[in-house]
Amino acid sequence: MEKLYQYTLVDLLDKLTIEESRSVMRSNLDEEIEKIVSDIDVIVNELDFQVDFCFLRRLILLAIVNLQVWYLDKSDPSELDYAQDLNNGIRNHIKNILMRETGEWSRGRERFVIGGSNKWYSAICKELQNDRQ
């Protein structure tokens, strides 16, 4: 089977969480989700990594963050800074960790993380980084 997209597994999982969140509100996204899942199947068969609790925890958090960003974007423009923090801080940090775990991480694929140790989400990022130790 051939891939339809030129995304990493982590990017496809991220896209899947977004599309699944959108499908709750709309019913016409099944075809897109099927394409994403098809590519995920192809990549998972090629990669050599084990899904464990930490990976699933991060994936679930990624889905929650994506849902929250999408909700804020659609319903509350006054929360734009908060949505951007979620997206550029936590979401990108999670994606970087997942790419390292799947072996897909490289400097060219790294997601830019805005912020530092003084942001409200810094403790969350630190905990995610250290939960394997």
C-alpha cells in the first residue's frame, strides 16, 4: 500500500486528532479520516517502536490540546493568546517528543516551540519531558 500524504506518523496522528474533533461537529470528514488512518497503517508497519503508556498519554494530551485550540479558535476570539500558547507551546512540544520516540525527529522536522521556563505551561512541558525517567 502506498502513502497518500508526505507526513510523519506524528503529524498524521496530530491531524487525525484534529479531524476526529471536527467530525464531532460535522459529519462529512469520514473520507479524510480514512486517508489519514490508511497512511498511519503504512507507517506503523515500517517503524520499529512500541506503543506504551507514556506514548498514549502524550497522544491523548495532544488530542485534548487540539480540541481546545479548535474550540477557542471557533468560539472565543478573546482567548487567542491562550490558544496560541496551547498550540505553539504544549502541542509543538508534545509533537517533538513523539517524533523522537518514533525515530522521526530531525532538525528539519522539529516543531518550533515558543516560550520558555516562565510561561504558564512550562511545568507541563517539563513533566512530559521527564515522565520516562
